[in-house]
Amino acid sequence: MDLLLDGFQTALTPENLLFALIGVLLGTAVGVLPGIGPAMALALLLPVTYSVGVDSAIIMFAGIYYGGMYGGSTTSILLNTPGESSSVITAIEGNKMAKSGRAAQALATAAIGSFVAGTIGTVLLWILVPRVADVVVTLGAPSYFAVMVLAFFAVTMVLGSSKLRGFISLFLGLAIALVGTSTGQARLTFGNAQLADGIDVVVVAVGIFAIGEALWVAAHLRRKPLEIIPVGQPWMSRADWKRSWKPWLRGTAFGFPFGALPAGGAEVPTFLSYATEQKLSKHPEEFGKGAIEGVAGPEAANNASAAGTLLPLLTLGLPTTATASIMLVAVQSYGIQPGPQLLDSEPKLVWGLLASLVIANALLLVINLPMAPLWARLLQIPRPQLYAGILFFATLGAYTANFAAFDLLLLVVLGLLGLAMRRFGLPVLPLIVGVILGPAMELQLTQALQISQGDVSTLWSEPVAVVVYAVMGLMLLAMAVGVVRGKKSPVPATTEDAEELVNR
């Protein structure tokens, strides 16, 4: 409690409050705009870490993350245009509510549900982070290596529909991580001295996320006249509160654990929350026509997963989402390595961040309830001006990382790689995870083999490592069984049969 109170003292300084406010505003804005998610916003703002304190930068980034997770709900409800993939489920019922004249209630239950879930998730972080860190600090190199292999396995085998594309993306990331002379031997430098120090992670993040995403979205989105549904002041009746509070809690229960899992993300828990509310609702006939439970539950799961993501990030240094990967890069730019020692080495940073999450949630609620219609108008920004600005700031940000003109050439190459990945359906997260965790996994493998004098069996000599490999084996078995069952499933003969199969 003393550490938590110290964290509130850090978070409540005028400077950090200002950065939290800026983060929440920016996060909500980028959450509203399709294609400009929190990961891209953080990539653009990474150079900010060179000019402000680490506490302020991380608090601002956390505000952007929370705001981005919430922001997509506004346009999902008012315009049926999800700003984030995790807000797609919200659009199903939210837009139907808006079209039936209940936009205010949909926006209110989304905002309050996000606040409730985010607050509960933050309290769980207060409880779990110290305990998990105490356990993790006892792990050896074999266990760390196994956990990182699990992260690679999860982002390639679990995330996305194509395992092959996931592996291709991961190997691209590992190849980028190999560039340089960190081991004393030149790897993939092609005789270029400017590559001897490797490729800066900031340049990789900005190129793949900001440049690649901006080129892709600008090439496919066309400006269309948007009709914004009038809202008024968001409010909820007593009946709306009664129908919403249980979905908020159930959504939180889904979102937090999935956020803490490698490649868990927010998409799966939002879908599970929606399906659960549909099964448990006393008004199942309203689903598909504007059921408030279908907005309350998924939005709570959405924000709870954002809190859950910080648990492995702070205790293991393990990013489970693309946005968490960029936050990890920001912390590392200060020479700080998230992991089990972080609570002992940087208690002010950790507890200041955990305290600021409550403040960010409160700011989200206060700001977004009255400003929801204003956020929706951001979609009326002409696309050419919007993406030209993104490209300009992305280029400026990458250059300020090292003030090297060579980085601009790398930025163009990586931006084109990001565009090609989106063109051929390669997921971005495995690449970023490979770039960040690749060197760390190599270090843990080297240490494990050095201690055992080259005995490979040391990699499964610790109980945690054995459990991790067993989990991966079970996941492979489950996927194999699913593939076999899928092949044996009969082809539906009629439309009704097809619908029944999808429902099942």
C-alpha cells in the first residue's frame, strides 16, 4: 500500500496528469479513426521518449492504449465503422441501438463499462504484479527460453487463420533482429558499416506500423459522406443499468485473462462476451436488433484485456499485443528492461504507471461521455490530408531516433515491407514480437547452454519449462483434432443447414 500511495503521488503531479490527459485524448482520437490504432500512434510518438521523463512517457502511452481501446466504440455505435478490430462486435448491437434512437444509451453503457472493467483490471494488476514478479524472479534461463518459445508459438499458431503466414512473418522479424554485430560476428550486414549496430527498433516499428499501415489504408479507403446520428447527452435509465451491470462484470472476467495470454488480444474475449450475453439474456429476441447487453459486455472485455496485457509486460518483459510491443520499446529506450527485477529496480515507474491507470480510466469516462459526437466528426477529415500528415510525422520521428539519413532509407524499405505484408495477408504482430524477443531468446539460450556446457537437455530441466512445453503440446493436439473434425464434417446441403452449422 505504501508503494501504491507513492505511485499515486507520482501519477498526480501536474506534469504527469497533463501527459495522462494528452494520452487519453490522443488514444481516443486514433481509436476513432479506422486504420490508425494505438500501436501506430505509439510508434509515431516513440521519439517523444527522448525528450521527456520515463514516468511521463509511459503514463502517456498507457493513456493512449486505454483511450484507443475505447475510442473505436464511438464510431462503431454511431457510424457502424469500427476504429479498432476489437470494436467490431460492439458495432453489431451498438449501431442497431443508435438507429432505433438509443445512441445515447449505447454510448453510455460503453463508456461506463470501459471504466468499470478498466478499474477492476487495474486493481487486479495491483494485486497480481508483485506476486507474479516474486515467482518469476526464481526462474532460470531454460524457463525464460521456454516462455519466449511459447510466445512465438502463440502468435504464429494461435493468432490468425494461416499458420504459414504467421511463421513467415515471425521469421522476417527474426531476420531483422539478427542484423548487426551484437555477438561479435557480423550478421546480415552485407558489408555495410551502418548496419553494424543493427536496425533500431524504433525505425522498425514506425516503418512497419505507421508507414505500412498509412500506405495500405490510404490506398484502399475512399472518402465518403458520413451521416452522424444525433446523440445528445448520453444517459442510462434504471432498466439499462439493471441490464448492463452483470455484462460489465462478465466481460471483465473474459477480458483480463485473455489480455495476459500471449496473442490473446481483445478480439476473442469480446466475441465470447457477446456469445455469453446472447445465451444468458432475458431478452434474446433483441439481439441483432439492438440489445444493450451486446454492447456492455464486449466493451468491458475490450478494456479489461488492455489491463491484462500489462501483467506479462511488467513481470516478464513479454508483449502479448502489438501495442504492448511498442510500449516495451519505449521502456527499453531508457535503458530499462521490464521483467522480474523491474519492481525492485524501478518501483517509482511501475507503481506510478499502475496508479495512473485509474486516473486514465476516470479521464476517459469524464471526457468521452460529453464528447462522443465530436469524436465521430474526426472521420470527416479528408483522407489525403490525414495520411500525408501521418507519413510526415512518421518520417520525422524515425529520423530523430538516431539523426541518421540512412535510417530514412531503412524506413522506406520497411514501410514497403509493411505494405507488402498487408497485401499478402501476413500478420504484423509476429514480426514485431520476433524483432523484440529474438535477441532476448538468443541470450537466454546461450546462457542456458553455457551453464550446462552444451547439454541440450538443460532446456527442459526446470518444472516451468516442462509445463510450458506440455501446454504447447496440448495446443498442437487440440488444433490437430480440430482439423480432423473439420475434414469429417459433412458439407451442408442447404442454406438452413449451413446456418445451423455456423451457429453450432
